[in-house]
Amino acid sequence: MLVLGLETSCDETGVALYDTSAGLLAHALHSQVAMHAQYGGVVPELASRDHIRRILPLCEKVLADAHRKLSELDAIAYTEGPGLAGALLVGASVGASLGFALGKPALGIHHLEGHLLSPLLAHPAPDFPFVALLVSGGHSQLMAVAGVGEYRLLGETLDDAAGEAFDKTAKLLGLAYPGGPLLSKLAETGDPRRFTLPRPMLHSGNLDMSFSGLKTAVLTLVQQRGGAHAIDGRTKADIARAFQEAMVDVLVAKSLAALAETGERQLVVAGGVGANKQLREQLTRAVLTRGGELFYPPLEFCTDNGAMIALAGALRMQHLPVARPDSARAASSFTIRPRWDLEEIGIAVRS
């Protein structure tokens, strides 16, 4: 089964071709980071227009790289949500139009489900069931994953997600956009002993998280020193390291607690923060010490990409019933969901 995946939820245009027998055949990604950097953040209108420019050439490139034709596709998967409305419309309209023209199913995929399943692109890949730490953009969640479409929410952030806290803390330190990766890089040179920041909800007795207070603690630290413009480079690095140490401690502790609560041995980590070097090192050490197994998607698939959407679409085609388009009405029936919780589609249930 050959599935074309389209990802346009925010500021990356991702296209990929996944075969259920041969695996990932080809993928391509265009990042808009350079375009948005001059504005200090994502500009939705510019993001949408750039997706329009990029998506069809990327589709052509991926098909050519894989030596496949449109007529060989068995399905098209596109990100239905959550994300920026205008950006989602680009991928959804292209995906639905291709499905109608080819007489093939066009599947709307939940962006977080794509991230959740992305470690299955790794070699070796985990087997079901497993626990997933999902740390992507505005989401930080721990999920028990029994199979495709069988997800149980164990705990989540009550305010800022890990990725949001990274970006906002970077801004407090005067770092450029995109701040999260720059903060992580700066933290590598910092002294972890100079500053101590709080570990919110570390001993809460449940698997929920909170990172807004950690961000506020950094704000207080910066203000006490006269603001970001008055802080020298060494101090910024030390603050960045203290922030990252606190964040990683919480994520590691909650992940281990989730494994203990579920009795599972396998932990998968997905989403952009999953690329953080310190998080990977500490999680790997902690999980392996306890006799567990740890899985990450390849680094290139930690951030938004088409491969995870193609994979999720292929797995849904294999394991869940999908209706085929049979009339002109199908061409106009696609939807987008800028705000879309996993619970709302009935595949995630709070424990």
C-alpha cells in the first residue's frame, strides 16, 4: 500500500511517500524559519502563501525520487489539525483534490498522532504496546499506546508545554527566533551548579506537568540582573543550563513514573523537544538502568514532517476502516481543525 503524506500545519511544508511493504521511499521538507526570523515568529498569512508555493513541487520531487507515479498511490494522508487554519487548508485542499481526482481515499490525520507514531520510522522500531512522551510545540503529554488508534492519556501539561517554555525562555534571554534550539545549544556551555530553578509538580503524585512557573522563575532571575540586555554571555548560558536541567528532570521523572504505572518496558519520545541532547542522554540512562527500552524517531523526523503523516495514514489504512470517495460531494467534504484534542476524535481517553 502506497501512501502520500502532506504536512502543512505551521511553518514547514513536508511531503513523503510511504510503502507498507518497503517502508519510507522518499521525503522532502521545506522550512520557513529563515522567512519568519525577521519577524521574530511565525506570520500565519506568509506561512500559508509559502505552503501554496512549495507543496506541488515537493510532491513532484518526492514521486520522482521514489520513481513512482500519482496513479500508483493507494491513498493520500494530510494533516487535518491542529495548526494554523490557513496553513492546514493548503494541505487539506491538495490532499482532498488528489484523492477525488484519483478515486482514492484522502485521510485527515491528527498532527499529534503523526508525532506519536513517528518512532515507528526508526530502526529498530518499538512494538505495541508502549508509553509515549509527546513533546511537540504546544503539547506535552504522556500516552499509553496499545495500538493504532488506541491511545490513553496518562498526564499532560496544565499550562505551558515544554516546547513553549523553551521558546519563551529563549525570548526572555534575548535569543533570536527560533529560540528553543538556540537555548538548547547555549545550555550546553552553561554551568549547571550556578543557578537552581524549581521543578514544578515533580512530586505531585500524578503524571501531569506544569512549566509556566519555571518560565516565570527565569523571568525573575533575568529581571534581578537588569534584563537580558544587561546580562553577559556566560550568565545567559548558565541560566539556560539551569532551565534545561529543571525541564529535563521533570520530563524524566514523569516518564519513569508512567512506565511504572502502566507496567510497560518501552518508552518512545516524539516531537521537537525529543531532539534535545540532554533529555535524550538522561532518559536513555534512566530507562536502560531500569531494564527498559527507549525509542526515538530519527532526528530529522522529530520536528514536523511529511513522513510521520504518510506513516500514520498507512497504518490507519491497514488497521482501521476508511471510506473511499464515490461522488463529487466527496471533493468538498474535507475539514480542517485548527484546535483539535486527541480526545475529541475518540482515540484518546483520560485515565
